[in-house]
Amino acid sequence: MPRFPGGLAKPEVSVPRISVAGITLAFVLGLSAGPSLAQTRPTPPGPTAGVPGATLESVLSVARQLSPELAARALDTEAARARVMIAGSLPDPKMVVMSDDADRTSGPRLNRMTYTFEQDFPLWGKRGLRRDAAQAEVGQMRALARGADVELAERVKIAFARYYAAWQAVHRTEDLHKAIHGVAQVARERYAQGRGEQQDVFRAEMDTTRVATDIVRLNTDLKTAQGQLNALLLRSASAPMAPPERLRPLPDLRNPDVGRLLDRARQANPGLAADAAAISGAEANRKLADKSWYPDITLGAGAVQRPGWGPPGYQAWVGIKVPLQWGLHEGEIRQAAAQAQAAQAQLSVREQQIRGDLAEAVAGFEGSRQTADLIRRQLLPQAEALVRSGAASYAVDRTDLASVLRNEHDLTNIRLQLLAAEFDSQRQLAAIERLIGGDL
């Protein structure tokens, strides 16, 4: 029996054209082409039970509970509510106790005690305007808190979709590795039976190693995605996560109406709500600045005590702040007017930005969804059929090993393209929901 390089023996006897190796190859490649991305691997029981990561809802609820940014925004809102109380209150009164000499030109010193009480009263509706401005700030803080929530939700949605895509990519490539490993085993059997070439064995084994390096790279991507998601949950980057079960379903946006989405954004977008509240506050401050020309008054009362030498007496007075500082008041009015105009301009700028971002996100979502549908409904079944056909042809020596390997790689690449399209659809959907201020 002749020997060849690599220590493999090539027998001289003939064998049937349909062998056990061919049947094994068809079975292995058929399994690798069978499952689609819609089917996910079952979650293994064990230490991942109760760990977030299986669904978007599980990670989103934890992120909202633990987010320090949302906690800070809630405290900012509470501080703004306290400022409403401050704005509607009168300033603290002033009490003065004074010891003085009685008015006389000669004789012993006669002490006189004076107890006075003063209170400033802003008039002309100034307290109400200050309260309105403070209440507008409360609305602005609430809108910013909602904005932090929708931005956090967008980050979590994207991070979870990346985690799902990375997890699926690793396992799909592992499927490819198993399939090519089976091809290499069949190639060795065929060569041992005298039906194959030694270079086919080497090519299959080299391809197996190449796919193994791809798995190492994809596992690195998976760890990165897992670390990013854990960071949003305030967990260690290496903390365990449950295997992702599914992506959330996409809404029906086959004929998306950007105008309708823009109307919804005008009603619910937190940034627009914050700008509208800022406009209300700036307008209240402008009216308050206009009333700075109208003087406030100070009311005061006092009691006079003359111990041992005369009856007690009383005092009362009214004080008025005279608006003589023209530069001060003119500057306040001009500042408040400019701030009101700036707030209005900021609202227009944000609305224009939202309109453009919505158009871009909707177009990207529609393109990614159509791409995913085309891959899932046509390209993926065609590639799976080609793999099965190539396996059957190789089993009866009607095609070469290179074609079988190429078909397997093409199928895996198509599956990875489908994952990329699904991830991009989820990313664009998260952007749309951030812009409109809520889920579709």
C-alpha cells in the first residue's frame, strides 16, 4: 500500500461511489443549513437564572432603577419645586432693637429703647411672575428628566441589540466550525478510501483553524458588547448575563409618515418640552423686568419705651424704592428680552434638527428592514438549499471540496449580514423612539 506525505495511506481498491462518508457529510451540512436566525438556542439552566440579559425588558428595568443620571434629574426637579415656594414667599422681615438717648440739652442721661419691625412688599404682580418663572423651571426640569430617561432607553436598546447580534454571531460561526470540522473528517475518510486528494484534507483542516480564529475574534466582540451593557446596569464588565432570547419585534412602518411622527415629537419630545418651558420662564422674566420700574414698598412699625421717665410711644412708616438707576433697569429689560428671543430660536432650531433626524432615522430603518426581509425570505433559503445541494453532489463526486467549503462560508456570511441588518433596524428604531419621546 503506497504512502503519501502526512502519513495517510491511499488504498488501491475501489469503493462504492455513495459511501458512509458521503452520507455523514450530507447529514452534517444539512444540519448546519437547517436552523434560521428566527430560532434561538434554548437558555441553559444554571447560574444565569434570574440574571438580566435574556430580554430587553429585563435590562431596561434594571437600568432605570439604578441610573444615577435619572436620580440626579429627579433631585433637580425637586429642587425646582422648592424654588417655586421661595419665589412665592415674602422676604424675611427685619427687626431692629435700638438704645438711644432722649432729646434733652442738660441733666442726666435718659435712655430710650426703640423696637422696630420692617417688611418689604413687592407689588404689581411681581411675586406671581416670579412664581410663574419658577414653575416654568419645574416644567423644564421634568422635561429634562424625561429626556434623560428616553436617552437611557435608547442606549440600553442599542446595547442589548448589539449583545444579541454578537451572541448570535459567535454561535453561528461555531455552527460553521462544526460543519467544516465534519467536512474535514469526511475528506480524510474519502482520502483513506482513495476517493479524494490529500490537499482537500489540508484545505479543510486549514479552513477549520481559520474559522476558529474568527470565533476568538467574535468572542472578543461579545465580551465588549456584554461589558457595555453591564456598564449601563452599573455592574462589573465581566458580570454574567443571561443568553439573549430574542430581539423585540419591529413595529409596522412600511409606509412611514415623517410628518405624523413629527407631530408626535412636538407633543412628547422632551427637548421640545424643555424649550417650551424655557420660553414660558423667559417670558415671565421679561414681564418681571418690565415691572422693575414700578417701586416696591416697605412697611414698618415700632414701639418706643422710656423706662422710668415717660410713657411708651409708637412709630409707623412707609418706604419706597425709587427706580433712579436707569442703566440697571434698562439692562435687566434688554437681558430678559434677549433671553426670551433666544429660547424661541432654540425651540425652532431643535424642531428643525428633529425633523432632519427623523427623516434620516426613518429612511435607515426602512432600508434595514427591507434588507433583513430580503435576506430572511429569499437569500437565506437559497443559500441553505445551495449548501444541501453541494453536500449531496460532493457525496457522489459531482463537485469539489472547495465549492462545499465556499457554500458553507457564504451561508454563514449571509446569516451574519442578516444579524447586521437586524441590529441596524433596532438601532434606527431606538433613535426614532428617542426623537418622538416614547415607544412606537
